[in-house]
Amino acid sequence: MHFTLRQLRYFKALCQHRNFGRAAEASHVSQPALSVQIKSLEEAMGGALVERHARDVVATPLGRQVLAQADAILEAAKGLDRLARDHGQGRRSLSLGLIPTLAPYLLPGTLAELRARDLNLSVEVREARTSRLLDALREGELDAAVLALPTGVPGLVEEGLFEDRFLLAGSAVRLGQIRAGGAGIRPNDLKSEQLMLLEDGHCLTDQALEVCGRERAGPGINMGAGSLGTLSRLVAAGFGLTLMPELAARSECDAARGLALQRFPEPQPFRRIGLVRRAATEGDGWFSDLADIIRSVGQVIVKEAGNENGPAIGEPVQ
């Protein structure tokens, strides 16, 4: 089977204009030239693609199928053409994935720094859970992803970025009651019925369960929130307690009125944030440069959160 992009473009024009003369005019070719190309395409497809009437053209069932495929092929060809032009003009592209508990807090600073360093860089961002990002990396849909380490996946290069400590989050009243108990509370002191976590599938939920020494199937743990924003508002309203990543502390306190935070005693629990790529993908500098940018952005955020939320023995911060 042999067909050309030109034939597909002519056929699409014919289906749109439903007339050989108008299709030829729109395609800037003569009508005989367009007719010859349509006929050649029909021979390649093994059947008639249009019904020819005196003043009208109607796609056959085979023609409708070919048109659907032609649209996809022509769109993909346009994408390849753009890629070739961008490459020729020195434009570069980056497809970056982030998990939902990192994206809202890291992206603004990261994208601003990337744009400041290279105006010609085209960035495509995907926010998804860890399992989906890892699949996308393996399938070549992403160049790199920012998530919690370790991934435990062979064939990936992992670059550590920073430690994101967990804070105890709840309403001021609840944290005040905990403080009244005297000694600083540790994650494994939290009762199951007090805990509110993100819905199953978020790696933050797995990390919180591990830190608190709880089983996924343990009784009383509420794992229904779909985002940190929802979770913050629930605990701010008094519906339990949760573990808040330091990276999200300032944003969520600004957004959720009444949310209070308190540090755990040393050693404070944390998650390791890292940048990963396929080992088969050459780093040639871009990977380490990207890691440096994200590391710098993240470290500034967690440092500011450390200054604001103080030591473990301090009063809950609202």
C-alpha cells in the first residue's frame, strides 16, 4: 500500500468542499491533478472513497474511515514539521511530570527560572500520580519526573533534590489539646481515628502510613481526600489531623483559614524529593541543570517554612 500526505490533504479537501472544482481551488492545484491523486489513493485503499454525483461528492463508508485516519496522520505530520522547524531554529523542548503533592508548590518558581534561562525552551507539564508518571517515563512520554524517592524501578536515573519534612496539621484547638498533654507528640503516637489522609493511590498516603506505623487496612483511618487543598480545609475545620509536607505549608495555610501546624520532635519525619529520567536518555547537562533549578526552588520554600513554623516545642502556627 502506497499513499502520500499530498493525497490525504487533497482527499480531506474534497470531503470538506464536496466538489472536485472547489477542492482543487482550495488546494491551489488544477482539477485534473486533484482527480488523479484521488484516483491513486482509491487504488491504494482498494475501493472507492467517494460517490461522484453531478454537483456533489459524498464519502463512502470506506472513505469515512480513511478520512478519520487521514486527519490523525496529517495532524501528526504537522507536529513533526513543527518539531523540525523548532530544532532548526535552536528551540528545545522539555516534557516534565510532577506528582500532585509537589506540582502546585514547585511549578511556579521552576517554570519562571526555566523561562529566565532559556526563552526558546518549550515546556510541557503533566501532573499525575507516581505510578502514571513512571509509566509515562518508561513509554517515552516524559523526559523527566519530580517525585518522592526511591522509586524502586530499574532503568531509571535518580537525582536527589531536597528533604521535605512532615508537620502535624490540624485546627488550632486540636493542636492546643495535644500541646496540653506535655511531651511532644510523635507520628506513631497518633491514633488511627485521628488521621485523615489522601485517597488511596497517592504516594503521600503511603509515606504517611509508614511514618505513623499504620497499615493501609487499619481501622478508623479516613483516606478520602482527593487533594492536599481539600485535606487542609477538612483538618482546619476540625475533622481530624494529617501530616503536611513542609513544601506545601505556606500555600495551604494561606488557603485554608484556621489551619494550624506543629513540628514533630527530632528526628523529624520527611520524604526525599528527587528528579528521575530513563537511564537510556542521555543527560548531556540538561538533567543536572534541571535538577539544580528544582532543588534551589524547593530548598527556598522549605527553608522559609522552617523559619515560619519554628521548632517542635513552639506554639502551633495558624
